[in-house]
Amino acid sequence: MNKKSLIQKAAASPHIVWSVLFIIAPLIFVMYYAFTDKDGNFTFSNFTELFQASYLEIFMRSVCFAFLATVLCLIIAYPIAYFIAKAKPKTQKILIMLVMLPMWMNFLIRTYSWMALLEDTGIINTFLGIFGIGPIHMINTAGAVILGMVYNYLPYMIIPIHSVLSKVDNRLLEAAADLGSNPFTVITKVVFPLSVPGIISGITMVFVPSISTFYISQKLGGGNFDLIGDTIERQFQTAYNYNLGASMSFVLMLIIIVSMTIMNKYADDDGGVII
Amino acid sequence: MKKTSKIYTSLIFIFLYLPIAVLILFSFNSSNSTNSMAGFSFKWYKELFSDGATLLALRNTLILAILSAIIATVIGTLAAYGISRMKNKHVKNTILTVNNIPMMNPEIVVGISMMLLFVFVGRMINTSSTLGFGTVLIAHVTFNIPYVVLSVMPKFKQMDRHLPEAALDLGCTPFQSFYKVEMPQIISGVISGFIMAFTLSIDDFIISYFTIGSGFETLPIRIYSMTKKRVTPDMYALSALIFLSILILLIISNFTGNSNTVKDKKPVTLKQKKTKRIVIASTFAAIAVITGAVFISTATAETVVVNVYNWGEYISDGSNDSYDSIGAFEEYYSDVLTEEKGHKVKVQVNYTTFTSNEDLYAKMKSGVGGYDVIVPSDYMIERLKNEGLIQPLDLNNIPNYKYIKDQFKKPFYDNGEETYSVMYTYGIVGIIYNTKYVDEADIGGWDLLWNNKYSGHILQFNNARDAFGSAMYKLGISVNNATETEWRTALGELKKQKPLVQSYVMDEIYNKLESEEAWIGAYYAGDALTMMYNNENLAFYYPKNQKGEFATNIFADAMCIPAGVDSESKKHAEAFINFMLSEEAAIANAEYIYYGSPNSLVTENSDYKEYLGDDYYVIYDPDIENNIDTLFSGYAYRNLSADKLALLNNLWEELKVDSSSFSGGIYIISGVIALGITGFIVFCYVNKVRRRRMYWSKNAKNSK
Amino acid sequence: MNEKKIIELKGVSKTFDDEIILDNIDLKVYEKEFMTLLGPSGCGKTTTLRIIAGFVTPDNGEVLFDDVKINDVPPHKRHVNTVFQKYALFPHLNVYENIAFALRLKQKKEKLSEEEIYERVEEMLTMVNLRGFEKKDVNLLSGGQQQRVAIARALINKPRVLLLDEPLGALDLKLRKDMQNELKNIQRRTGITFIYVTHDQEEALSMSDTVVVMANGKIQQIGSPTDIYNEPENAFVADFIGESNIIDGVMLDDFKVRFSGHEFECLDKGFGKNEPVDVVVRPEDVDVVPVDKGMLCGVVDSVTFKGVHYEIIVTINKFKWMIQSTDYVAPSQKIGIYVEPDAIHIMKKSEFSGMFGDYSSFSDELEHLSDVTEEEE
């Protein structure tokens, strides 16, 4: 038994060592850079610099864009996840496969091809032009950036919601109808509360990448809508200000941790809040 | 499904597949545009298979994905076993929390945190090439492990603890018990963990972007550097092929996989089991073959590697039937070395690209490059030299240096005793405009970039120095000796311009101007000619400042060798530089890049003159040719002092984040929605508490 | 039970995927009745229930409620409530809110105050003996407690008819007996019509006013428990309800039947002369007598002690009889048997004749096993 438990303990040790070296240590370095200046002296100046109006605006904007993208994803994804969950098992499998398929394509190139669609001389406007509409200015607007986020992360919202919905016991829906729920209240009082865990994980999976993206805003926003991700990337790749970049990353992590904690607190109630 | 739901579902799928349809469509485009269809052709598919760099990137991506997935699967499976058998809840939860960090943390933070670690370690052990294949591999394994752990853990949890005991009881040895009983229980989790890791790794861009170094380029990284400029349709062709193969794979797996749904509980037939096994076996066989092939192909004779870091699309690389100067060098130099050493030597050039001098500087400064030859611009060379980041060249190893014309031999940025650089190209910034939309009366000066009439169709540099340069040339401020107030004046000018600007671009300018998406932009003369060749409505001029004087940037890019390169590698690097100065390579590059060449072998070549035609006199404007020294001293960017640089960076940040009225509406909408949601939650919560209070209070009474 | 008719099914049929589930069912349910739909799995009893609840729309036929056709009335507008198999409690709600669910739905429309809801829920909780469980998480309750919540939840709306779909299926034997009594009490107290679906014949016999035996999508017999037991209409019913020896026979004349090579007196009449029939003799109605006094005689195959009695298997004329007797006989012993005329029940031949072979006692589990082996072929 002793020997066996030794093996069991040893089994996890490569993972533990790896985690310490490549998960924890790097985060310590982020903190280290965030709280030091270029010469390695302790300072808060990286954070005070972030309180300039311009950076605050970037943070605000990123939070708003990510928030809107998440809300839109939820609104779009919920019905489709529901419809898919209602379909026959075989159809369901195919539809879910189709939802996931785009994620296998490189996201850079998919975002890039949105440019061809949205430009003033792009495909959509050319198409509308046939009917004498437009051109509608779409690219390089806030809307285009949010569209890019919604497009890229929509499957991350559909899949968790679908997987919860498809597991909802049909008899619960019958029970609700039996007790007097009309089709609408069946959804609001039973289906929706039961799918809250899926919604929560969908929100997480959309919000986190949306708030930290740096490619979508550059391509679809024309460099006019810098987000946290763009700013961090610039600090590391061109401006060569690791310390400022690290402090931004630190704040970004804080924003995410705080918003996730708030959300999970509500989620702990298991959607009971809504009822 | 009802009708409305069918319509809705179809709409969403159209949304999801629209961009993919677009890229598949354009992969058949007969021109190289990615936003207007000229005709149908397969040429990009042909092109793809002759594009060595892309195929190499594809191969690298596969190696990386397979290796990282295997390592992550081994570590992750062991960890899942260990963790699931752990008794101490506290330790268990801590490990799982740490395990989740790479999944929950934004990718960019994971990327930069690892980069900081690698840079730090690199400095400690004082190496010039920390980042590379090893670091990306570590990064990929790191973000893969959590997914493996998460997909294997439940299998261990579900497994009946008595199963191994039952196996032992029935006469299995412990090994047999693991192999015959435990293994089949967890194998599905292990496989799905492996597949997930493999997929994530293939698709990863952000984390690779921060942890990748010289000599190793993955497909997403290559796509990224291409999208900074122009994605050629062969990339679309590759994507279309990838899409198709995944689609086929999924269809096969869907039809062979037993559809054991609740509805049709048909038993798995032996045949189905067999096909399933064949599919799994062949998948693994394919993976094994690819890995094997890769290892065999990399493990050949002695290999000399030269890492070259150049601007994107800045060398004649064999595409479109052009001369492949890298391949030619590899061939030529391996012959030279083989003869010299008396045994077979293979020369391999790892060619990677950057998009700005600042990118390059960041890489050099962090000591993560591992490059042997770099091609920075004038002011950056001055800066790198001052900071000791490049080393003097041994001109004895570069005999072709003699062909560089005298006026380019001691440029302002490198006019000391030692020679640090060999000029590669030079060029002048001009303004490109579309004659269809722009009034001829408005042209001539930098003012055109500030002209209200063309609001929303103007492009500005997405690069601090050039963007500020445009404002400063316009205002007649010295780009090198400006005071802080003058810098701020320039910022004011740029802020004024911002509402008119369509977007801030670098190489994306090609597409935007050629497609007539934008009408006006400043860029380099050679590039302007390329654009004019693709769209005949475009025209070009060298701009003047408000006083009517000729005022624009002139630049030179030159080949240098970083300080950390050892003497052996330096010799190879110099051989590379020398080769690039030889007639055939130099002419091919000059024809490909379309910038001015300082090489007399080029400028005096009659074929080259014929090739350029009238353009020859745009590029080699006699006025410029004769006054190159004065031009360089008057208009080229010089290295700025540290505080001016910091100021420039700050002002650039200020410009970039300045957004007078852009997002106001967004804030209001977000605010309203957020308020709505909060209100709703509070309402529900209050309601719930109100309801519950009833039976809480009554119950309390009753129990008393 | 000649009270007011509440539900009536007229010629109801239902087909799923070309498989006939219900074949022309006619059924009347009266007020305050405890009716049980009894049959093996796949006989259509649950589908019948679901048609009444409104989850399934019949292909043909009419569903009448108070003589009004309700075929197209959705479930939430019907005055019936259901206790589901495995309960279907809402996992996101606690006990109190689960029970209050139906009231919450009409809280606004009927202006129910929190007090009223509280009173009603408490009343229900009292009825099912769950006072004090209000705040409990339903997922943490035991099977019996969940069962009670499900019943309370379904009854709070005061439905005219309560449908119970194998509600006790998941409980262990002891608990099941208790719950049977409790259900019966609740039914008596509330006076609500219960339609109860089960495959357990003992449950059906002990609880119901009326038992409906179903097989192959058809109703085989409707009647009181005693009728069903004593006067089975065909071999299927005889076999399914209790244990029985079903033997081929010939009706010689009124009150005269011949089987196993012997002529018996019986109490049945009205069959044709020399009409082939199925004869049912319940094992407890057979007396063991010495060989010379026996009407039939045979050799004992086996004897099993069952507590109250011995179960004796005797082969007579190649047919294995089951006999329950308080007297012990030794295996291989030759014995005689004696059957009273009133213990002999004659049935017309039906599609089920000859299906059951020797003595038979229906076993659901065995049936499942045979299903599985068929599937694996």
C-alpha cells in the first residue's frame, strides 16, 4: 500500500513541477515587472501611469466592447442552442459539428476575410449596390470590432449552453406544462434557470477572450479602437515598455478575476435568483 | 423544428460560414486581390505547393502540435491519476486551481508572462537566443496540460476502485490489470484530451506570438505577418484545403462512428467496431508517419543554419516564378562549405520577418532573437550601434561590398571607422492618391492628408515615427531636432487629422488603396509603383511642406549582424550578405522589392533598366541620386535621445487612445444594458427574498 | 361505480415509427375512482396516460373530458396533473418552491397572496408528512421523500384527475407498501380520481377500484380486482394476474369440461358444444390427495418451501402444474389432485392461448432479459 501511494504521489509530480515553473513563476514575473521600473527598483508608477485619462478610456472601452459582445453572443446563441437541443439526436450531432467547424480555421484569416466583406467597396456593399442601397460604412467602426468578437466567440457561447440544454430532462418540461406552464413560462421558469450553468461558462468563455483580444480591433477597427490587448501588445512588441505592459496585464487579470467572482457568486445560487 | 427556428438557425449558420465562403471563393481568384474577383483559376493552389515558406510553416505547426500534445498527454494523464487518488482535499484543490489558470487567464497574459520568464532566464544564462522552438513547445505544453487533465480526470473518478482488485483477483498481474482493465476505462478520455491539445496547439496564435523566436515560424504566425501586409490567395487556398480535410474527416467519423443515441439503441456490430478501430488506428498511423518523416528530414548530415530576420516581402523568394535568392544561397554556400570541410554540409536559411523597426528593436533588446542577419533601417542602425547590439563586419568576407556605390558606403548612420552595415535598399516616402476621386488641384503637399474633402478615405502610418514625421514635414518642423513643444504641436496636428483618417495602416495600405477602399495615403516610392501597377487610377508624388519646399522622408535599410553572434556564425552571416550583393541575387531582389538599390551591378544593368521602364527614373530620380548625402542629412530620421523616444512613445499612445466622440454611443448602450441586467437581478432577488421570508418566518414560529 | 363519467377515450389509436402502440382503445373513467392501468412494459399503458395528460396526441379517436373533446388542448390547460416516473422534480427549486410551482404560475392572474400560497403548500406538506422540509434541496431528499414532494406538487392545483406513472417503481419493497397505503388514503381523503400506471399486479390489485389490463396496445379486461383475478377473460390476463395453470380443454357441454384426459364439473356455461377453451386453475385451489382419490395424478418434480405454503410442481399429462399446499409432499412421490368445480374457470380461446406453456407466473424481469437477448442477436 505504501509503495502504491508513493507511485500515486509521484504520478502528479511532473505536473506540479511544470505548473510551478511555467504557470506560477511566469505570473510572479508579471507581478515583478508590474511593480518595478526599468532599473528593477520597486515602484507604483506603472499603475499611476495607467490612471491617465487615456488609459482609463482604453480600459473602459475594452470592458464595454467585451460586455456588449458577450451580451450579443448570449442573445444570439441562446435560441440557436435551444433549437439545436430540440432537434433529433442525429441532427443535433451534425449541427453542433457545424458550429464547431469554423473554430478549426485559423481565426486570423477568418477575421481578415471579414475585412473583404465589410469594406466600403467590399462584398456586402457591392451586393447592396445592386439594389441601389449604400454603400453603408461598416469597417473601422466600433460595430465592426464588436461584430468580429461576436463572430469569433459565438461558438464558445453556443456549445456550453447547448450541452446543458440537451441534458435537461424532457420530463421536467412536461411536468411544468402539466402544472400549468404555457410554452413561454416553461422556458422562463424551468429551461432558463436550468441552463444557467451553461450560460455562465459561455459568458466566461466569450468575455475573457473578448476583453483581451488584440487582433480583431486592429483589423476591423482600423487602429481607431485600441483595446487593452492592443495596448499590451504594443508595450511588448514595439514600445518596449515591459513594466507598463506587465502592469496592464495585471490590471486586466484583476478585472477578469473580479467579474468572474461576482458572476460565480450569483451562479452559486444556481439560477435560483431568476425565479 | 418549426419554421421560425429553421430560418433563425440558417441565418446564424450563414453568419458563421460567410467569411469562410469568402475565402474559399477568393482562393480561386485569378488575380492576387482578396476583395475583388477577377476570374476563376487554380493558380493559387499551384502556388501554394511551391511556396516553401508556407509549407515549412505548416510542417512546423504539425511538429509542434504533435510533440506538445504528446508531452501534455503524458504529463496530464499521470497528473489526473495522481490527483484523483489524492486524499488531501486541500492539496488537491490547490493543484486543480493552478491547473485551471492557463485556461482562465487571457491568452495574452499567459503569452507575455511566459515571455517575461524566458527573457529573464535568457539574460541570466546570457544567451542571445532564448526564444525558439523550445520555448514555444514549453508554452504549448503548458496550455495543453489543463485540457488533458480535465478530460482524463473524470474517467479516473468514474472508475470503480474495485476494478483493479477484481482483475488481480482473477489472476492478472498488476501490469495486465492496468493494461486490460484500467487502460480501456480511461483511454477515451486520454484520446479526447490528446485531440483537444493537438487542435488547440495547431490553432494557437497569441501565445506563440509572444514566445516564438528566430528560425521557427508556425502557420498562424506566418498568417499574422501576412495579414499585416497582404494575404496572398495561396493562404486562402491552404485554408480552403484545411477546411475541406476537416470537413471530410468529420463526415467520415460521423458516419463510421456508431450513433448510439437513445432513440435507436442498435447494438454495435462487429463491423462497426472494426471500422472504428481502423479509423483510430489509421489516425495514429498517420500521425506516426508524419512525425517520423519530420524527424528523418530534420536529422540529416551536418547543417549550418543562418537565421535571417527581414521585413515582410523583402526578398525575391521564388514566388511567381521569380528567382529564389534564399534557395540559391543555400545551394551555393553548401557547395562552398562541403568543399572546404571535405564532407557533406547542408545550409539552411531560417527566414522570418518583422513589420517595424520597433518590433526588431524589442526582439534585439530583450535578447531573445538568435538572429544572424538583420535588416534594420537607418536610425535604428544608429541606435543599435550606440547600444552595442550589432557588431562590426569583416569586409574581407564580403568582397562584393566593392559594388556598393561610393555615396552609399558611409551613410550618416554608419560613418565611423568600422563598418557595421551594408546597405540593402533605400527609398523615399511619397503620397499615393486615386485620380478618380482626388482633385488634381489638391495635390502637391502634405496637406492632402489633412484635406476635409476626403474625410474617411485617408490612411495614416500606424507607426509613431512615420506618423509624426508626416505632421512634422507638413509643418516644417525638424524631425530630428524638434523640441518638446514642437512634438506636441505635431501631436495636435495628428489629433486634428484623426477624425479624417480611415485607418492607421502599414502594409495593409496596398489592399486599401488598390481596392479603392481608401483614396490617399503616404508610403514608399517602390511600393507606390507596385500599387500603381495593380490599379491604374493611382498616382504618386513627392510631397512638399507648407512653405512649398520638398520635404519628405528618405530611408535606407541595411544588413547587419547582431552583437551576440559568434565568430563561426558570423562568417556564415557575412557569406549571406555577400551573396545578396552578387549580381543575380541583387537584381532579382531589386526587381522584386522595387526600391532603390545602392548596388552598381544593379543600377547599371540594362535588363534591369528595361524591366523598370519609366519607373527607373522615379526610383532613381537624378536629383536624388546626385544629392544623396544632403538628402540623408536633411530628411532621414536620426536616432532620437532616450527621453525624446519616451516622449514620442507617450505622445503616440496619447494619439492612439484619443477618441473624441467615437465610443460615446457604445458606453451609453453598455450602461443601459448593464443597468437593465442589474435591475432585473436585483428585482428577482428581492422578489425571491420576499417570498422566502414567508416560510422562513413562519417556520421559525412553528419550530418555537 | 356508476357515478359521473369524467374522462372517456373513444377509439383512440397511436402509432410511433410504424409501430402500433395503441390500437382502438375505449375507456371510461369515473369520478372518485382509483383506476389502474396494468400491463407489461410496452403494452401502451404509459402512452394512454400521456394521451390523457396531453403530452401525446392520438392519431385517431377522441379524448373527452366532461364530455368535451380535448384532443387539441395543450397540457397546461387540462385539469389533470401528473406524478411522473422518477418524479421530475425541478432541481433548481427547493421543496417549498417545487410544490408552489403551479400556484406561482397563476399568482398574478388570480391575485394569490403569499399567505394563501403558504397555507396551500403547508396543507400539502402536511398531507404528505413533509412539514419542516420546506427549505430542503430536492436533490438531497431520499426517494420516498421526493415521491411525496412530487405528489404534493401535483395535488396543489386540486386537479380533477391525478395521473400517476409508475410512481413507486424506484422505491424499495418496504417503502413501496407504505406508500401504497398512503396513496390510497390520500385518494380517499381528497376524492380525486386517480389513474395509476403500473406493471406490478399486486400493487394494482391492492389499491384499485378498477383495473384495466392492457397488452399489445389493446385493453384485455376492465374490472374490479376480484373480477380480474377470479374471472380472467383470456389466457393473458390469467397469466399476468397472479399464478395460474392454464390448460387446453374442450367444453363438452354446459358445466362440463374435459382437460388432461379427465372430465370436470364446472360453473361455466354458454360455450358451444365441444368448443376448445382455455382452462384456468389457480395453484391455491388445487388440493393434494392420495393417488386413489385424485381426479388426476402425477409425479412431484420439486417442492419449495415458501413460508406460508409449499410450492409443489407436479407433472400431469406432460403438463407441469403448480400447486400451493400447506402439506408437505416428497419429490418423486406420486400424488393425486382434486379440483373443486368453482375453482375451474373457463375462458374463450384468444391470441394468447398456448403462449404460456406450463404453469406460469409473469415476471417483468424475465421479460426484460428475453428482450435483451433478442436485441443482441
